[in-house]
Amino acid sequence: SGGDDATDRKAQDDELLNAVPKETRQAVDKICKVICPQLDGNHGGDWEQSWRKDLRICSDNKFPFYFQLGIPEGAISESEANNVIKTLDKKEDFSENLLRFHKEKRLRALLAKLLDHIEGFTEDQVKNLILSLWDLGNDIDDGRTAVFDFDDVQTQTSRLVYHSIKKNISKEKRRALLEELTQNAKTLFYPAYFIAIMGDESKKEGRAEEPLLEKVDAEALGKLILGRIKAMATDGTLANEAELSFFLFRWKEWETPEAVTEYLRKLVATKKGLVSFLRGLVGRVLSTAGNYDQLDKKVIEQL
């Protein structure tokens, strides 16, 4: 929690302790700090996932479970999560679960739960997890709903892909695994988006944490994505992509601006192509005053 929350919590804790008889106050204080480590002020937000995984009452997510006779509406029980994890051995079964939880509007909760149990997956389970999420991306994406909404399906998908690989796949096997998944993915945006993030990560210097992919591996995967982007440009399907601007900027970055300019000249030469181009550049703007769609003229200039 933030500093103000911690201060308020400490004040409330002191107030309650003062109501306890002096002879037992120290013992009660120690017991409370064992049950809720936050009370000693030395545990940051990174502990929340560990507490949630261990079903600790001190977890904000788990606290309500201990005070009502059932699972809170929209939440995922441990047994449900374990049953879904069992279906990771077969991609079709796991994909069916993703669609079911999406229909029930509980997919966000499920993905957060899976992240708690990500360690210990087999290589085949990691493949089924990633490929299912990527293939169903367009069907299960719920989009961000507010400026500070960082638990949307797309963001959680990236987290799951990253941590499932980092915790279960050796560095020597990561490039080959992602090459296989990228080639087999039915849609291109999700793998392209992930590889682009990993490419940026691999270029950062002075990082305390080792990147998931080496720079040479990220660049090789970028070229693989580039090949698929150019193939879509050739067969005419690229213009119909909802994330057209993303692909154009990746093409510009991974090849040359001139190649993108040449493609766009041909595309906007027809009325249909021009409409496709403009439609692909409409983005969702999240604002505290209200969300709206916008055609960014600066993007057109940059392309």
C-alpha cells in the first residue's frame, strides 16, 4: 500500500492495541503481525502475490473469503483454478475454459489466478497456455476501461507469457520456443506485440534484472514477425487489421521507412484502401473526463 495507507493502518492498529489489557498487549501485537505482516511496515506490494498464492488472510484478495460462507461474486476458487490448470495438457480444453470464463465475465480473475500458479508448468503446458491466449486474443480481449486499468486481458496475457517462459523455460530454449509459437499462432498482433516489448527490453542497459531474451534473439524474432507482416501486405489482409498502425510502425522499425511508404502509396491509391488506412489509425483514448475514439493526425504524418 501507499504511504498514507500505511500510516492510517498503523494508527488504527495502535488504537486497537490500546484497548487490549496491558498484560496481553505485547503477545496480541506479535500474533497480529504474524497474521498480517503489513502491520510491521516492512512488506511492500510485491508480497501480495505470495500471500494470495498461499491463501493468507492478509491478502487483500483473500481477506473476504474468510468472512463469508462462499466465494465472492466474480472471484475464482482454488479448486476452479486447479481444474483449469489441469486442462493445460490439451490446448482445445484450455481454450474452451478461457472462452467460458470470458462469457461469465470472470476471465480477468482467472488470469490473475493463473499467474499465482505459473511456476512448475511443463514446456508443453507453457506452449498451450501461450498459443491459446494468442489465438483467442481477438475473442477474449476486453480492452482497458480507464486510465489506470492495467488488468485488462491484453496486459495480463503479456504478463502470463513473460512469466511462464521466464520461470519454466531455460534461456537456451526461449528463442526456439517463441519461433515455434509465432509461426503457429493464428493471429499476429499478440505475438508481434510481445516480441516488440521484449526487443525494447533487451536494448536497455544497466538493468538490474536480466532480460528475458538476448538482443540477438529478439532481433531474429522481429525479423520473423516482419516476414509475416510483409506477407499480409502482399495478400491484402494487412489493411483489414484492427491494429494496422502498430504493424506499420513495427515494419518501419524492423525494415525501412521507405518500405512502409511504398506500401501506403499503393494502399491509399484507392478509396477502399484509404478508408482501411484511416480506420486502422483510429485509437481509443482513455481520459478521466470520459473515453473516446480519435484519429491521430500525428500518426499519419509519422507514417
